[in-house]
Amino acid sequence: MSPTARFSVVASLLSYTIAFPLTPRQPSASSSSALPSNCTAPSITFGSCPEEAPSQLECATYSVPINWDEPEGEKFDLGLVRLPANVNSTKKIGSLFINPGGPGGAASDLIASLILGALPIPEGLNDAFDLIGLDPRGVGLSNAVQCDQKIWAERVSWFPKTQEDYDTLVDKNKRYGESCRNKTGPLLEHLDTISVAKDHEAVRIALGNEPLNMVGLSYGSQLGAQYAQLFPDNIRTLVLDGMLQHSQAAASNVLIESLGYSIGLQHFFEWASEEVTSPLKGEDVAALCSELLKNASTTSIPAPACDGTSCRTDVNAEELLFNAQEALTFKDPRVTGGLSTWGDLASAIYNATHGDASALSTRFDEAAAGTAIYCLDLDHDPAVYDFNYMQTTQHMFSTFHPLSQGTGQSTSLLHSCVGWPYATRNPPKKLHVDTEATILMVNSDADPSTAYPWAVGMLEEIKNKVFVTRHGDGHTSFFTGGETASTIVRYLLGEAPVNGLVLDS
């Protein structure tokens, strides 16, 4: 997608303190030497962006190897944007990378969203930092993955009921992956998170070789954690908000995410039944949704706003459950980043019960980069994840989590990767992160996407950290306002919270 097209869309997407010194060792030569010296340019020059972009935004490119194991080989350009620190600020610290997650979220879109007001800039942040949006390889401005969306649009269940269904799913995944390789080129085989972390290190050096400041949201927390393991001496502050744990078995990941999704749905049902602005006020929303799913399992619900080119013209029960999850990200309608809110989900369910499921239809234009990235970070051998595996795990999911039934991003990505024709480069493994800088870990205890047990599990993998729990709904905390967002900003400015802090907003 062209830079012009990228900026026509806004955002894909997210106490008591004690002072601690933010003076880590100067960036280590030994850490930086993990990148060949001929791949680290002395500086990056920012210029104007396409006219569709906000005028305050600055744009740049930076060349890196497609394969970091072959630094003399073919290269491509990363794209990044910068919102400079406030001109009159006397409190500037440096640059702050913000990654919105996904995988496949464009950091450039997030920074544009901050300028346009779709997301709030946390108070004090732009006085202290140039805000950097580096699009990960294969995303947005960084040679975005291109695939045959007609293949993606083929309706194939992620929960195969027969061996034939399973074979159809594997064949679709293989053909889709091959189409991505044909349209994207060799970069498709090098989109793993380790390569993305090395890209961030190269850009950090090119921006002046100052210690890293970064906020990683959702999948961005995995990126941040893997960066910290690779370059432990080169960090000033690192926020991991809404955490993934890249060391669990695939079935465990689905169980953990399903727990978060189920909790989120339960809270939503209560809210939608009681909230005065909800079109479902006074209804038994859980029972209503159960009946809706039952009916959709036999007869798909029309989606009249979809013409079959950008989204499906009808919606079945499986798709209803998978597609509702994103709308649980933001409870507060004032903070959305362009994503759906709980109010939007209530309206979507109301409309679906009246024969219009357009708002819950599967989109055809959102999966390419996320799928391609995830498949290189995941074991996806059909000999392991065979039909028997899928049958057995689906029985487990529906038994332990009858509300969400194993639906969610972990399942959709895993089942989209089985049979992927390119090798895993960053398989799941336990990290051993030991940094001099204190890392801030943040998670909501009712996060519907990055469930709380993942964050608790990461306490074993990150040595020098403080952990903050937000007691509340929604996915990630940095852009939700309230005490937790303020705590994150204070940490970035130089004060770490007490370890184990629990906040209500």
C-alpha cells in the first residue's frame, strides 16, 4: 500500500511512585555489535509526509537487510514517522517508540491518530519525547505485505468438523501464503519478531544511539521483551502493556486468551443490560446472544452493508464470536483509536437480532500482515497440528470456556498458519530478560485479548521489572486515561511505580 493510502486510515488499534535512576549504562558496543556496522547509518533525515498526513508529522525511510543473517544481501526500506516534541519544551528527554501491536498494526497510523485526536496524547508525553512510529517490516510504510484477498475471502471454518474440512483449511493456508510470497517478495519469509527487534535497534542507533524508550502495546509487548533479551544494555525505559507470553504451548495460549475473552463478554453482558445508552438495556443479554448464536449456526445472518468485496454478505455463528472480540477493546467511547467500542458492540448485536449483522461481518483487508508475521513466530507443522489435534482441543475449549468456545485471535492465527508454506523463524521459547533498566509491565485483570495469566507468566521471564495491574475492562491501558496511564507516563519521565501496584482506572 502506498504512503498516500496509509494516511487515509486512522489507527489500526491498546498511584504511589518511588523515584529510580534512569541512567542505564551507555548503549553497549557488545549489544550494538549484534548488528553489522555497515547496517547502522549515522543518522536519519526526516522530511515532509504525503499531503494526506497531518501537517505536524515528519516522515523518513531507513534501509535494512531483508535477512539480518545475511547483512550484505538484498535490502528494503523501513518507513517511520515522527511527531517532534513540543517546540517550547524545556523537558525533552529523547525519542519514544510506540508500537500498537497486532501483529500487523501500523505505528505510523497510531502517531497520526494522536495528532488527529482519535487517541489522546498522555499529558506531558510530547513535552519529553519525539514520538516515533516505526512500522514493522511488512506493515504500513515498511513494504506492506500484499496477498491474494480472494483466497482469504474463501469461507473455510477455523474449526474443521471432518478430515475433509481440515484438508481444505490447510490447502487454503498454503495457497494464501504462496500468494503473499508472490506479491510481497522474499521479505515475506523474514517478518519474524526477532528481525523486527533488530530493525528497531538499527533505527535507535541511527536516531542518535541514545538508550531506548519504548511503549509496546499488546503484540508490541512481545516485540519489546524480545528486544530486551537481544539488547539488554541499550534501554532507558520499556513499557510492556497488555502482555503476550511467547513461551506457552499453542493450546495453552488459546485457553488463556479464551479466559480473558469470556470474562470480557460476561462484563459486557452486564454493562449492556444496565447501561442507559445501550440499545440492549433491560435485556438478558447473555441469553439473547446465546439464542443469536444458536440461530446463526443453522442460518447465517445477512450483512446488507457488505457487497462481498470488502466483507462477507452474511455472518455465521463462528464468525460472530470471532469478530465480536475486537469491540471489547475499548469500553469508553471517548477513547477508541478508530476501533469499535462496547456501545458499538451492543448496537451490532441489536441489529443482528433484527436481521442485519453487517457490523460483525468478516473483513477481507485486515489479515495479511498479521497472519504473515505470526506464522513465522509459531510452530505450524500439520503433522503436529493435525485434524485430531483440532478436534481434541476444540472439545477442551468448549468444555472449559463454553461462552467464548475457544474463539479469539490465538485460534484464528494458529488455524490460519497450519500448512503455511514458509519456515518458522522465531518459535515459542522462554525468555531470560536481565536488564539494568527497570521494565514496566502493565495488564488489566479483565483484558479480553491479552489475558492476565500471560502477564503473570512473564514475571518469571523478566528479572528487573515492576508490575502494575489495572482492575478494569478493556485491552491495554496506555490510552485509556486514568491512574494507570498517568503511572506509565511518570515511569517514562523517571519514576517507577511500586511493584505489585493495583489501580482502579
